[in-house]
Amino acid sequence: MNLSRFHRFPLCLGTTPLVPMTGLEQRLKGPRLLVKRDDCTGLATGGNKTRKLEFAVGEALAQDADTLITVGGLQSNHARQTAAAATRAGLACELVLSRNVPIDTQTYRENGNVLLDRLFGAGIHVHPGGSDRMALADALAAEMRGAGRRPYVIPLGASYPVGSLGYAKAALELVVQANELGLSLDYLVTATSSGGTIAGLAAGFDSLGYPIQLIGVDVDAKPDAKDATITPLIEQTKALLGQSAKLSAVRVEIVLDQAGPGYGLPTAEMREAVSLVARSEGILLDPVYSGKGMAGLISLIRAGRFERDSTVVFLHTGGSAALFAYQPLFTEEAAVAPKNTSSG
Ligand SMILES: *Cc1c(COP(=O)(O)O)cnc(C)c1O
């Protein structure tokens, strides 16, 4: 794969652990379950954007940028990790955020990721839901260039080929870890939104010729994400790696039944998943991404999707800082796992 020819600014504190989830495995009578702890990258409460930002910040520094600009929702984990990465790299940071979730509690406006963005000293520009955030970010960049500054704009979720290199690298890390454990990984399940994570994994595993099935759990209620974003991004990432566009060893599937009413909006299945994993593994998920991703994994296990002797990895993409923005959802009564999980 030769990733050393790309610029990279180290942000992960080390290899993230790949560990068994025996408590959950027993409760669900499932296949062998492991979790890849990318919630433990070590940057500002962790998460999957850290790996992508290593390559994005590397590129920004190579271009002699003095400021990172990026976009997201008000409670964006990507914005929070970008703000922290900027401080590590000695860059300024401007966040173009939109109110893309119809929740307007004080905790949602001020706590969670927003609190951390402020602590890292990022400039925060809040726009109404439905705003064209990339156009606003580009306009801000133009304005800054006019004032003699050197901004570098990172797209939504750092989901562009440069960012996806971070997950091609993660695929390599996972293969090494699985080999050390004497396991072959049959499936990897993870939440998917802007697509850079699953696209990078697909490109990385494929270039290693590692036959794995990647299952992305859509959290956006965007049924066309695979064709519209993920497949093109896989092809662009493979091209950046100097490889043929089509996948040969890897299969990618997107499941569409967990997004519920939409991005950032709670479902009963998500709440069950968050409390079940907290109580069986002592691991924190989040309401927007990893909680719905885990709900997807639980639902596939219950539906008998995996062979009993197969090995399934859940990629934990982080996000627990957002729990504090959703505090009313996790009061004591609400956090009790519902018995009947078929109701939405
Ligand atoms: C951004 C994010 C995702 C989705 O990753 P994409 O690369 O955008 O598909 C999943 N989980 C968490 C916690 C995230 O912040």
C-alpha cells in the first residue's frame, strides 16, 4: 500500500485496541464479537475522524496552511476532533456548523461537542439547518485569503480520498492485530454517514487482498449513499493508492433500517444498544452514530445473519462526547433497555 509517501501529521497516540466483547457475545448468543476501539485514539475523547485528520492535517501543513476550516452539524464529532487537531498542529480553526437536527435543548446547544470546540479555542459559525455548509466554508476561506491568511478547507467528515487514507491504514492495523490473535476477520460492522471510514477500509482491505465483508449501518436516512458517495469514494481512494478502481477481495453492504426518523434523532433500538453495551461491556457508545451502528449489529445477530463460528468486528467510531448533549434521553427511566425492541 505504501502509505509513507503521503503527508501525515501524527494524532493517534498509538494502535487502538482490538478486544473481545465476551459479555455482549454471551448475552446475544452471537458469533465471536470483537471491538476495534477507535473511540480510544487519544485525541479529545477520540473517534474515527482522528485517523482521517492525520492525513488531512499532513496535507494542510504541506501546503503551508495557517488555519483549518471544516463543516458539520452543531454537535459534530468531526468538528471537535478538527479543533483539537488544529491546536496540536499549531493551526487556527474555524468551524462552520449548521443546526441540522431539530433538537433545541440548552444541553444540545451548549454541552457535548460544542463545549469542547470552545475549549479548544475554535471559531464557531452557526448557520440554520439546510445551509450549504461547504459553500459557506469556501466563502469564509476566500475572505480569509483576501486578508492574507492561508486556510485549508476539510470537507464534511474529512470524507475525501486524503482522509480515507486514514482508514486504509486502519485496515492494515486490523489485519496485523487479527493475525497476532490468530483470527481471520469475516465481517466488520460500523456506522456510516459521510462514507470516508467505510470507503477507506474497503480500499485498504482490498489492496491487502483480505476477503472481508464490510457492513455499514446508515445513520443518515440516505438510501442512495452507497451509489452516490461510498462507491465513488472507494474508487477515488484506490486511485490515490495507485490501484484499479474496482474491489476484488472485499464486499461492501449498507443496511438502511437503523436511521429511524433521521440523522441525530433517537430510536428505541439505539437506546437499547447504548445501555446494553454500557452494562455488558462498560463501553460508551453515542446516540447519533455508534449507538445506531451497534443497533444494526444487534439486529443482524438476532436475525441470524452471521454463521455461529464467524468472527465479527464492530468498529467503534467514538462519539461519546455527544451523550452529554442528549442528556434528557438518558435519564434513569429512559436508559432502561426496552423489552420489546421491534417498535421504532
Ligand atoms: C463521523 C462519524 C461516523 C461516520 O463516519 P463517516 O466516515 O462519516 O461515514 C461514525 N461515528 C462517529 C462517532 C462519527 O463521528
